[in-house]
Amino acid sequence: MLRALRSRLADGVYAPGEALAIVELAQEFEFSTTPIREALGWLAGEQVIEERRGAGFSCWRVEYDLLLSLYDLHEAYVRLALQSLGARRDLGVLIESGEAPAGAEPIRQAARTFRSLVAASGNMPLFQAHGALTVRLGNIRRAENAVLLDQHGELAAFEAVDWNCEALSAWTTRYHRVRRDHAAETLKHMASGQIYYRI
């Protein structure tokens, strides 16, 4: 159930600021409220969701400065992974393919590749922190699908990159710069409520 909640958050199922009602989730997952409360407490401890005393649990609200900070943090995590990998010339051998199922959104493909890159660094705390950040970016990534129109081209450029630290670092810089440049548009799209769906 914890994995399912984390997956839903990463997929942007819940809107920013949306309350995560324990009783409703318990009914949906067919659990008592205690394990649901514990799972939400665990996610709050990871800073994936927000817990406010007396108000319960909710998805994080995202504002412009916070969004820029999240992009900066994601880029820093990827750069730290690249730094850990050092002077290895052919990272393609170390990193699992970022391939998602056929027809998957480029955002998912990029996320899988970043995850594999961070995993290849062998730095478990970094991998765990990156995983929590990826979940927190779930709503944002769904909005990016509507706002960033050349994701397929971006992914094709990534696949053509020479798999070494220098080339991947340059691509990572471009990837995050595009997102920072479109942060206001991304937030506007998120505020429109057009990106959320229910399972």
C-alpha cells in the first residue's frame, strides 16, 4: 500500500494541496485506518507529502520559488551522481536502459534514466533522496507533459549523447534550464487542474 501511494504521488494522481483523507484511503485500499496513517506518516517523514497538526496529510503546494528550488535540487542530485561516477568513459554499460514501456511519455523515460544514473553512482543515501524528490515532482512532471512541447526531441538528443560524465552533465544542464525557463507556465497549467486523474 505504501508503494501504491508513492506511485500515485509520483504519477501526479493527487493535486497540489489536495487532502489525503485517511478514511477514504482506508476504504479504497481495504485496510484499517492505522496502516494508512502509518504509511502517510512515513511519506511525510520523507517530505513527500505534508503533515499539518490538526489538518492531516496533504500533497505539497507548489509555488514558483519552491519549484525552482526543486529543479535545482534535482539537478544537484544528478550532478553528484555524475561526480561519483568520475572519469568512467562508457556510462552506458553501467546504467540500465532508461527505456519505459512502448509509448510511454518522454517524462517517464527521462525519469527512469535519471534514476538509473543515480543508482549507478552506488550512493544509497543519494539514491533514496533522489527517489523521494522524484515522487514529490510527480505533479510537476505531469504538467510538464502539457507545457514542454519538444520532449520527444529532447529525449532523442539525450539518446544521441556520448555516454560520458561531461556529455551527460551538459545535457543535464540543458534539461533543467528548459524546465526553469518554463516554470511559470508549468505552475499555471497545474493551477488549471487539467492534469489530474483518478485511478
